[in-house]
Amino acid sequence: MDVTKQVLKIGADAKAASRELGKLSTRRKNLILEAMAEELDAQRNFIQAENQKDLTAGREAGLTSAMLDRLELTDDRIDGMIKGLRDVAVLTDPVGEEISTWNRPNGLQIHKRRVPIGVIGIIFESRPNVTCDAAALCFKTSNAVILRGGKEAIHSNMAIANAMQKGGETKGMPENCIQLIPTTDREAVKVMCQMTDYLDLIIPRGGESLIRAVMEMAHVPVIKHYTGVCHTYVDISADLPMAWKISENAKCQRPGVCNAMETLLVHKDIAADFLPKMGEIFSGHQVVIRGDAQTCQLLSNAVPATEEDWTTEYVDLILSIKVVDDVDAAIQHINTYGSGHSDAIIASDEKTTVQFLNEVDSSTVYVNASTRFTDGAEFGMGAEIGVSTDKLHARGPMGLEELTTYKYVVEGKGQIRE
């Protein structure tokens, strides 16, 4: 079967499966999610063996250490996927929720209720745990899902998807509600983006080039998980030990993810006190510093930043640093160069923090905390489908509610419109 026919069949099967999913009770869905978790655990060794194939191929292809880190399925990460499935199972099912109800003067009663979106396509790169998280969230919300991972994780993704399907079927999961496109042919992405008869929504997760390509090809609505050019601004009122600790965590705890800090902004009046110690901490993690003129004066190992650096998502141990005049300049920089993902201020002055929170145009803003918390699990969502940098219809970490739409149910007693 050629790629076009293969993907269209997957789409048709998913559409049919979405009708069956809508018939499942919450209790049945939760039993199926638990069965998926058990099967992932049972197939742990096989999944890791398949993951090793991808890691070996990635090293041969010259993937960066950060990309290989995103790709690797350690025991802890498999445990995280299993926990994510169980966390989603115990979350409240939003499907059928009564958002609001009101009565009209003519006696009509109008209900606004949450319903599944239908069939959701997820196009993603590198991180194979997305296979599990995306499938779990879509399944809990009675959406059929079509997954298309990157070629660098094809063996890992197939192993995870097959384990979830096998486990789910033992508890009555409808056929074809979780499907992974089994080809790395790029034509599959184009077909997927344009099959409006079957797909209701596409969510791309990956680098800027992937997202731009999906946007250009798509006939289906898209919610973008765009670049994570995340900032931390250290204000003149900051507690410096706190600022050193948070900045280290935001950049170094896991640099290859979208909520890692990419630019550090520092108030000019504390730069001489803050940056030398911060530079030592970053040197201990082998972070490459690209700074403005004042940063380069204060840090001997910094190299001059270019205009392009301020808009770059490094997903690596590289960091841009800029000294700014005040919070106004920090906000201006973030709103000019940022990607609307996650940005933080380290400050003790309430007026300054309120201004930052109100004026920074990002999906998630922090006071005195690391941007690394922008994550569905950390927000109590169990897992996430992605972090939307759009404003319609979802923004920030996307959990269960963001994977639903709504319908109006109108009850009458014979009313007709005059």
C-alpha cells in the first residue's frame, strides 16, 4: 500500500473508532488506562531494547547530546510514563461536564456541555514518551488519536504504541482508537495535514522547522507547540541566592526541553554582584555564554551575542545573557524576542512583579520560580499533550479540558419560533 492510501485508511479507521470511544463510560476508560500501564511495565525490557536501536542510529547520525537525552528511555522515564497513565486515570473526566445551564423566557433550557473533539493528530519529534502522554490524554477525553513521531524514535514509538494497544484491548478498548503511522516517509505528514474528512485537529510538537512545515501544509486546524524561548529576569529587588538557584535550575536541570531558560536578563544595578557568581555556576555545567557588551565585560568566558541569539531556542547548554536598565526594558525584550511560552521574574518588590505578570505576553509567567515547571504533570494535569503558544482555543500546558470542545443541548416543551 502506498503512503497516501495507508494514511487515509488510518484516518478512516480513527474516525470510526471515535464513534465507539464516545460510548465508553469513565469507569471503562480508567480500567483501560490501568491495563495500558501494566502492559508498559511488562514490556519495559523490550521497549528499552527498541529504544537502544534508535539511540545507536541517533549517535551515528550525529544527534546532539541534548537530542539524545530527549530520545533516551531510562527506567525513570518509563516509570514516568506508567505514572502518567495512572494519574490520567484518576483525573476527573471532562466529557459530559455541564459547563453552564440557563433558561430562556420562552421556557427553553439551554445546556453547554463538554464533548470530545473527535480525531486528533499529533506530529512530534524526538521524545518517545509523547507517544504515551498524547495517547492517554486523547483516550481519556474519548478522542481517537493518530500519532506520527520522528524517524529518530520510530522503534521506540512503535514499541510504546503497541504495548498500549495490547494492554487496552484486554479491557475492551475499541480497535484503532490509538494508531501510530508506521512509516518515516515525509509524505505521510502532508497527507495527514490535509485529510479534512477524518482529522479534526493537528498538534505539532517539535522544532520550528517542523511546526512551520505543518502550518504551511495544513488544511486541518492546528494548535502550535511553538518554540520555547524562555526568559528569567533578575530584578534589582531579587534575593541573589534564590536567583542563582532558580537560574541554574532553569538552564541546567534539563537543557534539551522547551521550558528550559534560553535568555537571562539582569538588572544593571546588580549585574556586577550577580553575574560573576552565576558565571561560575554555569561554567560548572559547561554552559556556553553569549552575552551583550556588559555581560562580556563581567564574564571573561562570554562571547558576544548576535541579534539572532535573542530569538534562538538552543535546547542545549548555551545561554544568552543581557543586562537591562529596568523591568520595563526586560518586558520589552521578552515581548520582542520571546516565543510566548514561559517567562519568570526573580524579585521581592510587589509592584514590579505585578507589572511583569500583567505585561509579559506569554502563556505562563512565574514569580520566584523556575520556568521548568511549565509541564502538564507539574500542573496537576497528569500529563500533557503539549504547551500551546497559541491563544485559540488552548494556551499553555494542554490537559484534558483543552482536548474537548462543547455542544449546546436545548430542551423544550413544544416551543416554536414566532
